[in-house]
Amino acid sequence: MKSPAALRHSLHERLYHEARAYAGDADRPLAAYTGLMGTYATAVLATAAAARATRRPLPAPGLWDVTLSALATHQLGRLVAKDPVTSPLRAPFTRFEGTSGPAELDEEVRGTGARKAIGELLSCPFCTGLWIATGITAGTLFAPRATRLATATLSALAAADLLHFARAALQRAAGETS
């Protein structure tokens, strides 16, 4: 029978070879992704345990709540991943490349391992969406009024951004016809 150290080494070798077989020559930090998934799962389980321990009733979100949460998740995801003001959060994990749209930055993920995985998470609005939506859900459990206020505010900002884009498009169209 193998010793625990030999079993760990054997498992490590198998995981390493599977990661190489999956990624080929690409730098895919699977171990770091696994760590991020573990962090997310731990946060969800801790939230569920705290809700149960405090006997929080599960909310029954209606269509309006889901709409506000979706708009807020979208808007906060864009703010975290693309906004110039939040670039200090991403700076340890990304490199500034330029702008990619109105009030949005184009950044390249840098580093390897956990640094790269966190950079990919923080610079991708789609990737941050799950974490943000989960945070909003936790907020509806523990601070429903404050969470609803925050989601309403972020939703209003999303609608305002849409109006900015619509106005700019109308101005471009009017300029093209004159």
C-alpha cells in the first residue's frame, strides 16, 4: 500500500498530466480556476449556512426583482470589469491596452496561475456576473431593503447608459443625413 505522501504525489502527477492534455501549449491555470470555484462554493455554502442558522426565510422574487437584479448585475459587472475608475482593482492582474468604448478600458490579463485566473475573472463582465448575482441574492436574504435600493440604483444607471447610447446614435444619424 502506498504512503499518503506517495498517493498525493501520484494524484498531483495525474492532475498535472490531465491539465497539460487539456491545455496543450496554452496557459490555462486550471488549478487556479479550481481554487476560484472552491472559493465561490465556500461562499455560497457559508451564506446558506448563515441563512439557515438565523432562520432567514427564502425570498420569493417576482419578475420586477429579477429584472432589477439582472440590470444591476449587468451594470455592476461592467463597472468592475471595464470602468476606468475601478482599474486599480484590476491593475495587479491586468495591463492597460487602451480604450474599448465609451468609458470602458481594454486591458490584457497578465501573469500566470492565480494571478491570471483572477485577472480573467475581474476583467470579464460575463465572468463577474455569477459572483455579483450571488452577492445580490445574499443581499436579498440578509439586507433586503438595502439590496433593493442598490439594485434599483444600478438599474437606473444601466437605463441611463442605454439612453446615452441611444442619444449618441441619434446624433450620429442626424449628422449623416445633413
